[in-house]
Amino acid sequence: MQEYLIIKGAREHNLKNIDVSIPRDSITVITGPSGSGKSSLAIDTIYAEGQRRYVESLSAYARQFIEQLSKPDIDFIEGLSPSISITQKTVTKSPRSTVGTITEIYDYLRVLFTRIGKQTCYKCGSLVKKQESEDIIQSIMSLETGSKIQILSPIVRDRKGEYKKELREMRNEGFIRARIDGQITDITHDIKLNKHKRHTIEIIIDRLIIKPGIDRQLKTAIEISLKYSDIVIINLLNENRDILYSKTAVCTKCGINFPEINPMFFSFNSRQGACPACNGLGVENINEDDFDPDISYKTCRVCNGTRLRKESLSITIQGENIISLSNKNVKGALSFINNLELNEREKIISSRILKEIKDRLEFLEKVGLDYLTLNRSSLSISGGEAQRIRLATQLGSSLSGVLYILDEPSIGMHPRDCIKLLESLKAVRDAGNTVIIVEHDEETIRWADYIIDMGPGSGSRGGWVVSCGTPQDIEKDPKSITGQYLSGYLTIDIPIKRKKPLDFIKIIGASEFNLKNIDVEIPLGIFTCITGVSGSGKSTLIIEVLYKALCREIYKSRVIPGKYKEIKGLEKINRIILVDQSQIGKTPRSNPATYTGAFTFVRELFSNVIDAKIRGYSASRFSFNLPSGRCEACKGDGLIKIEMHFLPDAYIPCDTCKGKRYNKETLEIKYKGKNIAEVLQMTVSEAKQFFSAIPQLRHKLEVLENVGLGYLQLGQPASTLSGGESQRIKLSKELGKKPKGHTIYILDEPTTGLHFVDIQKLLEVINQLTAAGNSVIVIEHNLDVIKSADYIIDLGPEGGDEGGHVIAAGTPEEVSANPHSYTGKFLKKKLR
């Protein structure tokens, strides 16, 4: 087998026609300053070519459903294995998606509860028994005389497909009507159903009025119904209500009928299992499309937030239903599975299912996610957690000969947990796979088999391979700025003097999620770091409790803060700003220029050009959100979305405008020889020079450059920005405003995507904010940032239920001396 993955002439984005050889069956870290071309090489070149080749290998039939993917700008790649990319954006952000569903653990649990679950009556708790046809007839005849009923037999229940064959067979059997997806339908004609949607088809067997003498007719109808399904549905026409009878289960005490148990019975995405009041969302009066994770909704009163029908919740395994088991964290769920007491029959039935569940739980534990509960919504999962969940899922697949490409897997990880992650990656490599990691974390870089250092700068000043080799080779290379930091020649200095707090805000009795009724003093006027292992309660304390409480107090927001008894000192703050990693926009039309307001000045400049005035073009003509000036083929996106069906959606440049976003007439207007599309293609640093004579615009661009984003294009679509880049754009917008003082800035892991050089710039920005009398609170794991803080609040000792305590508080030196603090232990080495 070939020993190296060889890339020749890579020119994608800012790559400078580079040649690279990457050893196979090893761990390679691609590092370098932000914008130096790391992702362009790893994801936009290597992974993109792997995906393109996969599509080309499909049959002609499969390829007809997929647009041709464009080839990355390279001469050739040799030795490329099937590739899997695990990035920060690969988890579905849906109110229906949870840790359990993403990892498929919940899917296996649904099968487990179907196979060995004990069904009891939700009303009286008695064991549920099967019904015979005579029992069903007797129950129906007990209905009120004169009741009009329809007898239905469900031949399809909540499954995808067209079902032409089944409907034709029913027609041939002499049936003329069916209830399809709730609507009475004549089936004597061909029925077209969407094969990609779930359908329920219930054949109408007969219509009767309850009265003496119908016993024989009723018996015939019930027997015909049971011929096609184990379930008989009696539709009470007067009440528009269904009664379910089943050959499988009934409570003899209460007379309640239970449908047949199958895996869909435990799915909150299926009509069979979902609570009918909230449609499986767990909250009241909300449409799934309108769901906003930042708003607190009222828990559904019918299911109490469990999202399932009461019939589904009445099925248990050793006292736990599927939701109570999903409410456990990974550690608790693994303990439950390991301690199950099963009889021989149950062991034979469940052995394979239990192995799959156990393996996945153990892999989540290995990547440091044992504190997550299985029902944790994907909406509340960070980019780093999402990536490690995907990694755990891949670890469970036992593949070999695969190329894995990871984008900063150490994001959101405490140094203690990072060691677990590295051991997991080692296991992936040792299984015969090649691992490429885009990373800035010092520990991961030192641990790699091979390093490719990109640079030397960002944007147009990057795109070269500065150095490559083992970590020891990189340290010795004077051309490598990464190597200079690894060798200690360059360092991020410890502050000579730490600032003293001007005052404090005191949170009393914080008890949201895993916080243990804690009292915390938050210093004002200085730089504070909130630290602790993953899941220890950092975000809960600062964002759920402090930030939301201040939003209610200052801005009269409707948001509901996390539980606390009292917060003293709120009156000392005028503003609170949260700078997190959420996207700055949801469409390709959002970009750094529009978000920061710089584009308003650019459009005004173009509207004042003489040619624009002659034609009567106003500033709105240069907006790609309005029909007058934009390309109508792509609606100003510059890209066309291609649905890949069984692959992730792809975006290709618009054929009409060639990705320029504007129509021909708009592009004829030029400012200093450049049209508006060419301006949007400039990097922030290039634009700063180009607009140097426009003070307001230059100032906004300077701030973007100061936070390390000089390499970004002005018009780069928001959907392509990393979480760290989005966060720094938000920070630059706040820095561009007139300083007001008495402001708290909350930064959630701002070092995401930052090289050592960029971290130095970030610390300078933080110092500017505190020098102006503001308070900066940073939730962070990066030890270079933590050692530079004026004050640290360390939470723990562990994640999840074992976290939520204040372990240490004080200066970095004081925290490093605390023997109970994991952060202190790692910090002590840095402070030396």
C-alpha cells in the first residue's frame, strides 16, 4: 500500500500552488495562523476531492440524482482513501434532535424496549394482556345504542413510501374507501403518495350503527379487519374519535386497549409515539419551524415535557421507561446497562442490542462527554461537543482504511479531558486509519506524528507550507512561528501586574441545571476567566443565570434566567454583551461587511459615483437583498444550493452571475476602478488600504483587523465562517461602538480557531476593554488565556451531576496553589 497521501499543485482559495506529502496511517496536524490556508488544504482540497471521487464511483442511476461536484483547484492527488469530515457544524440543530438520536443510542433503546420491555396500564399499573376477537366484539357492543361507527384496519402506520401495490390489492379485494393521513379517500382511482413522507393508510371495512342484531355483521367486519392488521380502529363518527383494539394488548381491569409495540411507538418523531398535544416537542403552543432556543417555552401539560404518549411511557425495563433512562447522563446510563438483571430468554433477545448501546456509551465516555444526558437537545450542544459526539459515533463504526479529517476537535475541552480525546484518536489511527487534524492546541500539536505548518501570514500572505515534519523538527525550524512558540523562543507573557477588582456582583443560591446552590462573587472592572472541566457549570452560571438575569433587569427582556435566590449589585451595570459562537446570519447573503455595518458606507460610496447618479441608482441598488440590482437567478446569494439527497447539500457558483451576486448593469458602476463585487472579494486588510481616505469605514475595518480577521473577505458568506470567526466579528462590532463604560462583556471560548499569534491579539483587545472601565468575563479552557486573567473562578470538580461547585477563586497564582483544582494543576506548569 502507498505510504503517503500526495498532493501536487494545490491552489484552492489562498493556497500557493503547493505540494504536500502526508504520511498514511498516522496522525497529522495542520496548523498555522488564522486564515493561513489550513482548512483550504484539509477540507476544501483533500476532503472535497474525496467526496467528488465517491460520487463518481456511484452507479449511473444514483448519479442522476446528484449534481456533478466541481474538482478542487489542484493538479492531482494520489493515495486518497475514502474520507470522512468531522467538523463543528455536522450536527443537526433541531428541537427534535438529541444526544441519543445523533449517536443512535436512542434508536437502539427503542428496539430494546420493544423486545424486552414490560407493558403495564398507565392508569392502574396492571400488566397488559392480549385481546381475542370475541373480547373486541363484546366491547364494541357495549357502546351506546345508536352510535355510528366506522371499522378501519390500518395496513400502513407512519411509514415512508408510495404504497401503490398495497392500495391496488385493497381495491381488488373490493374495498372502495380508506382513511389516508387522516382524510377519507376514494381508492377506486390511482392514489399518488409522496414516497419521501410518512403515511398512515387505514382501510374502511364497514360502517355500522350500534343496535341489537348486528352481531354477525360486526363479527365478520372484525375478522376481516384482523386479517390485514393486528389492530382494529373503531371511529366514532358522532364524536370524531377513535378507539383502538388490539390482538396484542389490553388492560383487563380498566378495559384500556394498547396498540402493538414496535420501535416507532417510542419515537417522538412519529405519530405512533409522539404526545398528541405537543407533537413530540415537549412544549406547548409552538410550531417546529418557529422554535427559538433562546426563548423559554411552557412545558407541555399532557406529557410533562417527556414528548411521548402515556402508553409509551408505561413500558419499562427494571422500573425505568425510555425517557427516565434517557434523562440519565452517559455515565448513569452505562451503569444501568451494565447492571441489568435479565433471564436467559431476555439475554438471548437483547445481547446484540445491548452491545451496540454499551459500545456507544463507552465511546462517549472516552471522548470526555460522560456528563451529557442522552436527552440533551442538539440546540444546546457546543461546536466542540457536537464534533466529539460525531467522533464517538465514528469510533463505534470500527472502520479501517479511512481518512478522517477533524476541525479543531479540542474546542471546549479542559486540558484534562483533552488527554482522553488524544487517546481516542490514537485508537482510530491504530485501527488502520489516517487522521488529519486542523488544530491550534499546543498539547495536540506536540502529540502528533507529523505536522504541516501553514503561513507565514493570513489571507494573501498565507497559503504556503512554512515547515513540515515531526514536532521536534518544527521546533528547530526558525522559519516556523508555530515552532518558535513550541520551543519557548516566543511566549505569551504573564502580566507583570494583575488588576484589582473595582467592585463585585454577588450571585446567591444559583441552582440551575447542575449548579449546587452556590454563591459566587463576580469581579467588576477586570478580566475574569471562568474555568473548569467540560460540563462543570460554567455556561450555566454565566449565560443561563447572570446574563439572562441582567437582560431582564437592563433590557426588560422576556427571557427567563436560570434559578437563583438573589443577585446583588445589578444596578452597577449599564450594559451586558454576550459574544458567542452562533452564526452572524443564516443565509449566504449575511457576511462580515453587512454584519458590522461597513457595507452601508460602501453602498453609499458607489451610489455617489457620477455614473450611478446619471442612471439614478441609489444605495439600495447595491444591496443584494433587493431585486433592482441583484442577480435574480440566485437571488443575490452568488451560490446555488444543490440537494445531494443521501449526501450533505452542496453549493455551486451561480451560472448567471458567476458568483458575483449582482446583475450586469450594477457591475458596470465602478469606484476607483473596482465594481461592488470586486470590493466584496477584497480581504479586510486589502479593503482597509483601498478605503483609507474614508475614516468611518476605515475604522470598522481596522477593528476587524485588530481581532485577527484581516484575512477574511468582506463578502464571505456567514454560512462558511467558523464559530470562532463569527464570535470575533461580533466582538469587532461591539469594539467599533462608542465606549460607554460599566459594561460586562461575556466571551464564550473566544480562542476557538486562534493560533498563538492570534491569542496575543485577543488579549490586547481584552485589555483595551478593561482599561476603559468595562468588565470582561471569558469562559475558557486555553491555559495561555487563563494565565493572563486578573481573576479566575474555577468550577467542578467534575462534569454533570458531579460538577456545579466553586472549587477555587482568586488570581491565577492562588488557583494554581489549590490542590483540589484540575485547572490549577495544569496552570501551575504554565506559570513556571
